[in-house]
Amino acid sequence: MTDTSLLDAAAPIDRFRALLMADPVLQQRLSVIAEQDLFVEAVIAAAAEAGIGLTEVEANASLKSDPLDMWRFSGAPVTSDTAPEGDWLPIAIVPSMGELAVDWAHFAERPLSDSFFEDSLRRARHRPLNRLVRPRTPLQALAAPSGEEPRLPAGFVFHQSRCGSTLVSQMLATDARNVVVSEAPPIDSIVQLVASRTDVPIEPRVALLRMIVGALGRDRLGGGGDYVVKLDSWHTLALPLFRLAFPDTPWVFLYRDPIEILVSHARMAGAQTVPGAMPFEPYGIENAAEMAPDDYAARALGRTAEAVIEHLGLGGGMLVNYTELPEAVEARILPHFGIVPDEQGKAALAAASGRDAKAPLERFARDSDAKQQAANDKLRANAALHMDEPYRRLEELRSAGEK
């Protein structure tokens, strides 16, 4: 039986899925429909135009809700050997038939304007289009089409955690022409994979990091602006890999008084500071599972800063203290990245600098004094043991770099 006859024998909904994935214009038209009833009507009409008899019952049955995105753990095979064209971004690295694969989601002409990539992805997942079709490709499909080089970021934002990096990324995203990717889980997966597979030669591992960063930086909206990637705090431990993959890309490291960072995590701990919360131990801390959470947090955050100090000599880096924000975005970070905003961009930066990055309806205000007052003796002792010396050294290096 030929491929065509196999397709003819397939269920109507599967025939329509195949038609849809071959037609980026139809994808875009359907992607903006958020209401399921209207989406089903549009799908039935598009199917009829193609000679596919699709019923309302069949269309609705294909739109099962999966709020936890459990499908990615199904081990389902790849659906195509090439990345989907159009407004698609990689959203997860998943196991598939004994290999690693990439899941994609359609972002419906929406910029990545949320504080974190996962927030934008959550919105995308609710779209009926992303419930109807779930493209899955081999890992190598991340490569740019036609042998093109992956898109290079203008800069990377590394940070020690809870020290203003979200404010920085949100300010950069105020220019709608820019693409700002903030803590995207697929980068986590690739960094972990690349760092752990020391049995694989370095060149293909570095190429894989370039591919995932390039794929996430697609200029989907055609704005022609700059591309900036904000990374997770533990990614500082992979700085050598980032420098190998992007030797000419500048980067900044944001850090803050250790007491203030620890108070923030004591109130609401991030996964990177909770022993056992991540699927691997990035910091090389022995007996992590037996440690008190506040002790582990201080050690982990201290090592995040130590990695920057160790690898600052690799070049391209600039240190920024939380106390310099928000002014440092326009005065130091943008020039370091080679980004020159126009008058409209400067006005948008000024407006964003006055907003709380994680609560945009509230005004940005430094909370250093309140956090210092909230610190208890145990927290201060942990900071002194594991974080104070890296902080002191960072301040020395920053001061020397500004001369």
C-alpha cells in the first residue's frame, strides 16, 4: 500500500491533521481561535474544503484537555523528521522510541512577553490547535533549515537568583521587535544532557546547545529586533559550554547581597535551592538529601556565584549588582549587548523600569531593607559560611571592571 493509499485509509481526523501540518497558512488561521466551539466549526469547514468529511463529534473528541501535558511522557513516535514551519517553538525534550525527541507548540502570533517562557507556553497549550496537533521531531530537527546557522543571541543574562533578572528581561521585552526567552525548560534539558554526556565528543554537544538556543530565537513575528536569552541560575556552572557554543556573545551576571537572596528563598524556595527537587544534582554537593533546606540553599547559591568568578576569564562577561537596577539596563547592559534602542524603545524601557516584573500592576521598589530585617541568625550564619566570600569577590571584580 502506498503512502497516499495509507493516508486515504486513515481516519478523517488524522487525514485532516496531515493536511494541517503541511499548510502553515491554515495553521495560523486556526491558531488564533481560542474558543473550542468556533475552532471546531472552522476545522469542519476547512476539512470540507479539502474533501474530508469530518463530524463535530470527531473534531471535539480530538481536542482532549491535557493541562499537565502528560502526553509528552507517552513515548509516542516522532510525527515528522523536520521541524514544523511557521509560528512553532520547541517546548520540551522528551523520550520517544528509545531516542530523544522534541515537542513543539504553536504560539499563535503572541510574543514571549510573559515573565517566564513557561507562562507563555501555558497560554499556548490552552489553544485548541495545540490540542489537535502535537508535532514531535527527532532531536536533530532543531538544526536551522537549509544548513543555515542557528540564530545568535545578542546577549545572555545569567543570575544568582532573586536578584532582578526578571526585571531585566521584562525591560528588554518592552520592545515588541525583540525576542526575549526567559528560563525556557528545553534549554535546561539540553544543558543537563550536554553536561552529563562526557562520553560524547564536545563538538556535537556544543552544536546541540547552539541548535536549541537558535530554535527558540526564531523571529516568528518578523520584527527584526534583537534576541536575548535569560538563563536559569544554575546555568552558571555550564558557562564554559556556553562560551564554546557562543564565543562572541556577551553575557551579564546579576547578583545580590546574600542575605536578601536567602530571605527570598526562605519565603518561597525555588527548585534550584531545594535538595532533590531537580532531576539531577547540578552543584556537586555531597549528601545533599541529608541537608537542611537553608543549608543546601546557601551552598547552591554560593556555587552559582563561584562558577562565575572561576570562568569570568573566558571573556564576554559583565557583573551587575542588584543595587544598580533598573538604571543599569539602559546604561550598562544594553551597550554591553550592542543593543541601541530608538526613542520609542527608550520610552518603553523607562515605563517598564517602574513596574514590578512579576506583578506588572505594581510599582518596582527595592526591598533590601525589609529583607535584611527579616533575616534570622541561622540564615546569616549560612550566608557567612557559603555566600559572603563569593559576594565580596564579585564586588571586587565589578569595581575593577568599571575602572
